[in-house]
Amino acid sequence: MTVWWPGLVGPGKCLDPSRWFIVCANVPGSPYGSTSPQSLNPSTKQPYLHDFPPITIRDMVFAHSLLADYLGIECIFLLIGGSMGGQQALEWAIHEPRRIRQMALLSTNAVSSPWAIAFNESQRLALLADKTFDGVDPNGGMAGLKAARSIALLSYRCFDTYLHTQQERDRHKLDNFLAAAYQRHQGEKFIRRFDAYCYWHLLNALDTHNIGRKRSKTEIVLEQIEARTLVIGIGSDHLFPVREQRYLSQHIKNAQFVEIDSLYGHDGFLTETPTLEKHLSQFLYEKKIKPEKVRHAGQY
């Protein structure tokens, strides 16, 4: 977490490991250690790859709950998550409302939107266009994954991000544009640390997110949450627009809402750590957060 959220987690930070017992668990389907498409199928003694069973956000929460049981954690003082992590936090607060005392939801939603699902499908199409993504080669799909990451990046950022960070200084240029090089660089960097088959299954899991599935209407389900909740939205977020966070705060009975601004769109929940730490600290120390919009542009 000190790598993921260096401005929030660490000595002297809001989430200080010397003060709090902090758990950050990997999810099923991820290539970072949990059971995933790269795990061996006991029936074939080969990696699952395309044969890995479908998983949902709710399944991830069941795994987290089992881990908490194993660790002997009866009460969670603060459950925090952004984006897909926020979706898991919501599911957990509904699944075990008495276990979660407080919750912070960043740039997340109650139901995966058609817009987000469309972005995910575009990434899946990129993977399918790679002939090596065939369910035979465990290392296949890298070209498709690179293209998929480039698509995803456009949803994580916004027009102003590229305008301020990738603007050309040479107005006579005809090729080798900064923005194009940036997209390629991000794709290359991503394929060095991720796996195409895991990415495919995690995209599918994102699509399944719907807290009302097999329960009730979304707003009724949100009302079941007992945790004192802080909801943070980002004004420039086009993937999880701020209206989705407002909706959460309106239907979770003990929720506070803060909107911040960021140059980095959805990724603002990672870049705006000074502002996030300020509001999270206020929330944890039970100070009333001012409802007005907070504007802050973080550093890249």
C-alpha cells in the first residue's frame, strides 16, 4: 500500500502502520499471488488460462471475509477502497454490515455503468485481436494487453490530463507525438507486470458489479449499510462520474460526501493524496467535513 498510496499510508500518515493494523489483500483472479488463470488446474496439471471459472466482485468479498476470519478480525475500524476496491468495500459493508465500523469510498459506484462496461468490452476486443491469446500459451496476449491498457488509460484520465502533460512544443511536428509515445510507454510498462488472462477475468468481474443483484432495489440495499461512511468523488472523473458518488451518499444513511477536483480524472483517487488525507483525517477524527466543492490539482 505504501507504493499504491504513498501519500496516505506510511509513518506519520493518516494510515500509519505503527498505529493501525493495516491489511491489504490480493484478490482472486489477480496475477499477484492469489488463485488465478495462471494457477494450475488440478484436473489438467496446466494453467487454467481461459478455463478459469468466472468470478464476481462479490466473490472477491467472500474471499476477504474468509481472510478476516482467519486473522481473527471481528471488527474493521476503517474499510477503504477506490474504484474496484470501492466496489468491494460496498459489497462487504452489505454482506457483513456489523463487521464494518467505518468506510471510505473513493471514485466508485453501486452498479457498473454501461459506459464502464463498454470500455471493458473494448479492452476485451483488443485482447481477442491478439492471436497469441489462445488459451494455450501462458505468456500469450501481450500485444493485446498493451492495446487494452492504452484504451483503459483514456478512461482513467481526461482531456485536460493530456493537454497539460502531453502537449507538443514543436508546432511543425508531423509524427512521433508525445501523446502517442506516452500511450505506447504505458502499455509496455504494464505488460511487464501483468498477465493477459488475469486481466480478461478481472474485466469480466468488473462488469458483474451490481449490489442489487439477487437482493433488492439499489437504494434499498444501500440503506442496509450501517457503517459511518465517507464518499469522495472527483469532478473530472469520466469513468466513475461524480453523480455516482453523490447517489451513494444520498442513500447510505450515515454518509458524508466530498467532491474534489483533479487534473487526472479517475486516477485522481491515486494522485490527490494530500487532499484525500486531509478529508480522511477529518472523517476519522469525527470532524464535520464541509460540503462545498474542494478544488485541488495534484502532481503527476
